[in-house]
Amino acid sequence: MLKRKSFYTIIVLGIVLFISAVYYLSPKPSNSTNEFNINKEINADNMYDTVAYLSKQPRAAGTEGEIKAVEYIESKFKSLGYETKVQEFPVYDFKEKHRSVIINDKPLEGDIRAFSGNVSGNVTAELMNVDKARPSDIPVEVKGKIALVELGEIPIFAKLNNLLEKGAAGVIMYNDHPAGSFEGKASERQYIPAVAITRDQGLELAALLQEGSVVVTLDVEVEKIRHTSYNVIATLKPNKNQDTGQIVTIGAHHDSVPYGPGANDDASGVSAVLELARIFSKKPTDTEIRFITFGAEEKGLIGSTHYVSTLPQNDEERMVAHFQMDMVGAAAAGGNNPAGGLIMYTIDGRKNLVTDLGAAASKNTFSEAIPYGELGRSDHQPFHDANIPAALFIHAPLEPDYHQPTDTLDKISKEKLQQVAEIVGSAVYQITSPETPATTNEKAVPAVVEYHYEDRSL
Ligand code: BES
Ligand code: ZN
């Protein structure tokens, strides 16, 4: 009898022990205190210091300034104990060697500039006015002729495409404003001799064409110079026994425009990447996290495009979210919009895992879910093109210093830096922490909140 009783006691105790073990070992639902812990660790002073260092000089892709930035970023990653990789890729600059325009045997004088791009060539042909070079402006007779084009209405890229399609042999483009000649630019694959002239010169040529046929010799020589630009990548490996197999990427671009120090565009984003790398270096994770700063964003998303196009297929398939931070610190950006004007842009204007996580994190942290909208123009584009959920975090409308020499440290707000790092940090924590449920597919977002689409002007 006694024996039987202790047998039952052991069974009952065993069951109780088993149930509590299952409970304690099972993953717990979203727990916002963890996210707040992340937020307490974020230090805007660190971020400000990074912006201060990087914005001492411009960091155009392929220049000394970029190399200094790359060395700084890599050394920071290394000092945090990360395994790093610096990925090289070529970028090109175009330099005018020679250009001349001869009109009916008389050289054209004044402000003439060769386009940048693959525009070298020497061609003699009749001139034809094609207005703004919209498809309906261009008669088939343009074939073999040199087109006189007015700037405006549609992008230069489209004008050149329309003209190349109809077989034009050269391009003389004049400004739609009275200022000097503008900076013409052909894309890599648009092979056509092309120069830019002033509005006055262009109107004179148009008048001359009214009187009869005009023969032009267009002689352009542009040198293509190869430079090297870089992506910097730091990888945080997941805990071996808790690996979900997924990869989350956090990115910003370290290059700037050639004529500005790019404190906000995008030293601010780099500062957030480094600060999040610092915090996550001490956290356990069930997801691989890659912290990446891209080069040559300003030259056409070249670094991020190179990064995505060289990913092993297995990596690409395991990537579930890309968080891009670009221009996230300007005090003057954001207008009177809630949450300092922070907004998440996707390429297709649709919500995705990244915007769901971002909205939930901002709701938790600032009791306000930030909106989303549709915009490219940064390194989230190639990720989206590879079917990886991606969004750009940015304050809109933009500050007046965008792409100006005045994009300097004194325009940076620590509060804005802190806010973005908290929101993106919490969102990343939500998906990468072993304490939170792994997001195995796009629909399984742990904390869904309401947030709205906004067509905000920039
Ligand atoms: N930081 C900007 C992107 C941006 C600008 C986003 C304005 C939202 C509003 C970025 O560095 C940039 O200037 N991008 C280029 C495009 C790129 C493909 C060369 C741009 O927008 O002109
Ligand atoms: Zn930028």
C-alpha cells in the first residue's frame, strides 16, 4: 500500500517537473521589456562621434576619403570582436579630354561640355531639332543625324534612350534655363557622342535650322578612369544550438557626394549600423546578423548591387529582412510629422516583414507606429530586386542641406539618431533574439500593429 502511494507521488512529481520544464524552455511570446533593454543600451554620443569623424571630409566612392572611412568602419567592427570582410569592386569616373562642335564649318564658341559616360566619337551629320526628345517629338528621319535637344520634361536618360532607339548619331543638348550648360550624363550603355551647351547657344542653333540645313561636326573624347570602391561587412553568427538558418542584414552607405561631407547622407546611417553592431555583439541570437556599409551608393547603388549579385544562392535564400538607414540624423528633416518624420519606404509601396517589425518597434518604443510609403533611391533596391523584404528608414521631408556642402555635423540631432537606432534595434532584436519567436515566413510576424501608407512629399 505504502509502496503504491510513493509510486503515484513520483509519477505526479515527474509530470509536474516535466510540464514546468516544457514551460520554461519553450520560446516566450514577444516581450517588450527586452526591446526596452536594447534601447537603454543605445548611446547617441557614440553615434554622434562616428558622424563627427566621417564627416571631416567628403567620402566619394573611389577617393582617399572613402578609404579612410572604410578603414575606420572596419577597425570599429574588429574592435567589437566581429569577423569582417572588405569587398572590392570597380567604379568609373569620366574625364573630358577634348570636345568641339563645328557648325557649317565654323567652330561653336562658349560653354560647351562633353557628357560624362561612353560618349567619345567623331561624327559629321545634319542637325535636326527634336525639341525635348519625347518619343512623339522624334521623327524617324533623325536616323544618322545629330539631334538638337532641349533639357526638361523627361530625364536625360530617357531622352538618350529615345534617340538611340531611332538611330540618332549624336546629341547636342541645351539648357532649359538661362544659366550655363548643365552636367549631361549618359548611362554606361548609352554609346553616343553628346555635348551640353547653354540655352542661348541652343536657341541660336534652332533659329539657324529654320533658315535651312545645318551640317555639324561633333568631336568628343572622354576618358574612362577606373577606381576601386568597397563594401564593409561584419557578421554575427547565431548560437550553434539555436540557429534558425535565417539571415538579417542592416545597412547604410558610407560614401558621400564628391562636393559635400555627407554628415547626414549617410554618415548618420553608418553611425547607427556601428552602434547596433556594438549592442548586438553582446547579445545571443538565433539568426545570423550582417552589418554592412556600402560604397558607391551615390554613383548608382553600385556597392549594394555588387553585394547582392555576388551572394551565394544559399545566402540569398536565407535572407529574410534588410533594414537600410539613409539620412537618419538631420535636425531639420521630418517637418511637423509625428515621430520626427521617420518613415519606412519600400520599392513597391507595399508592407513587408521589415515594415511590420519597424512599425511594431516604434509603437512599443514611442507609442506611435511610423508610416510606410513608396520610394527607391537607396540600397534597399537591390535587396528588393532579389525578393528579400527590405525597407529604407529615413526622415521625410528632407532637410535643405541634402547633397550640399552644408550637410555638416552641426545639423545632426542626437535625438533623431537615438530614435532610429532604437526603432531599428528593437525591430532587429524582435526577429533575431532566441527569446522571441523566429519569424519563419513573412506572415508570421510576432507583433502586428496598425500602420498606414503615406504619400509624403520629400
Ligand atoms: N540618401 C539619398 C537617397 C534619398 C534622397 C532618399 C532623397 C530619399 C530622398 C541617396 O544617397 C541618393 O542621393 N540617391 C540618389 C539615387 C542613386 C541611385 C544615385 C538620388 O536619390 O538621387
Ligand atoms: Zn544617401
